[in-house]
Amino acid sequence: MNGNNINETCCFTGHRIIQSGDMTAVRRNLSRVISALFDEGYRRFITGGALGFDTEAALAVLKARENAPEISLTVAVPCREQDKLWSDEQKELYHQILDEADEVVYVSEEYNPGCMHKRNRFMVDSSAAVVAYINQPKGGTAYTVCYAMDEGRRIINIMDI
């Protein structure tokens, strides 16, 4: 792996529910932005391991890694039993992503009220750029984007590409 150079690291943040009309653009734009960031020298990509945008981002990074083995995927998980209430199909894809990731970081062993924010701050603190899928001004994604802005990170809105 390339080490954990912040200047070569990008993380993703986005909603669990991707609006049906956005899915095609999200997938296309993820591929484009990962390729562009790779060309700029980014090698490590961090996703949050949640359903929705995190899953799409992880799949896009794994796809990009097929043609650029220097790319690494880190999955930052808020707690070990994150998938406890997920469907069997969701759990299967999640564990496939974890198995294919270069690194899995559990920011908390057990669920607690702050573990999601702790995961989000870990991702931003580890990254120079943040790719976001955001369409509402509240919730965890909005919090993460605001935190990234406050920390001076480059923000790329996936829907503005």
C-alpha cells in the first residue's frame, strides 16, 4: 500500500438513499472523479461503509483498482455491528467490499451515539479531498461536508461534475 499520505487520500460522504433519478449520474460521475483524482496523484480512497453512496463509492474504487493497482480502498466503519439490521443481500455486498478492501478501520468497537461522527471526522482528517453526494442541508452528510470545509478540505460535489 502507498502509506497514508493525506495529500494522496480522498474520502467519500453521501446519503444512504440515492434519489432514483440520480443513480446513473452518481455511478458515471464516481468513475470520472476517481479517474481524475488518480491522475492528480490520489491513491488512497476512504469510504464509510454505509449503505447507499458509500457502497457505490466503494464499488467504483474497486472497479478503478482493476486498471490501476496502485489504488487502495480503506473502509472506515463506525462500529463492528454496523450491518446488524441490514438485509441478507445488503450484508453480503458489504462483506464482499470489506473482503476486497485494502484496509478496514473500525473507529469504535460497539455502537454509541457518537460513532458515526467519529467515523466521519476520521475520514476527513485523513484526506485532502472529499467527494460528496449531498442534496439536503441536514444530517450526517451535511455535517461531514461542513466539517471538511471548516478543516480546509477540497470538496467535490459528485452532482456538479
